Amino acid sequence: QGQLVESGGGLVRPGGSLKISCATSRSIFRFNAVGWYRKAPGKQRELVAIVDSSGSTTYADSVKGRFTISRDSAKNTVYLQMNPLKPEDTAVYYCNLVPFLNDYWGQGTQVTVSS
């Protein structure tokens, strides 16, 4: 618990942008692929973006071309820049390893896209 901590969510209008953060430890950051997952009410959890230890990225089709995942080695932090946002992006966003570890789920950060 507390291995990865999400922050930066909020309420945004459709077409707007938001950047969320995932702070972690150096040991996790350095050797593992980290992903952003999201869970919307009534829907299954979805893995939307991955960045591996070399910096290579992968995106789900639902966010490709709109979201950008990145990592800051100096801060042991992974970011997700989201732009432009759509109402269907509304969800709680979590970061975890890829594949995930159940013990590493945090509280997540709520992203709400609404006018």
C-alpha cells in the first residue's frame, strides 16, 4: 500500500485538458512498466496507457491520439496528459504496474468531464 499515489484529477469541460500524476518509489519506477488504468461506473476496469522502463509507450484505441503518458526519472513520477477530453473519459484513474499487483492499488484520482 502507498507504493503508487495518484493526484491531479478534477472537473473539466468537454474538449478541455488535464494532467494527472502518479508518484512512486525509485525501485518501482526504475525496473517496471507502469500503466494508467481507469474505472467508470458500470464498466470494467480499462488499461489506457503504458510506459515501460525504456520509455516506450502503448495506448488503448479509446485514447490513442488524445492521451500522452510520460515519466520523469528525477521525480520517480509517471504522468498522463489528457487532451481533448470527452464525457466518456469520466472515471477514477489509477496507476499500477503492468501487469498489475493487487497490493499496489491506491485511492485513484477522479476525472469528471462534463459541461
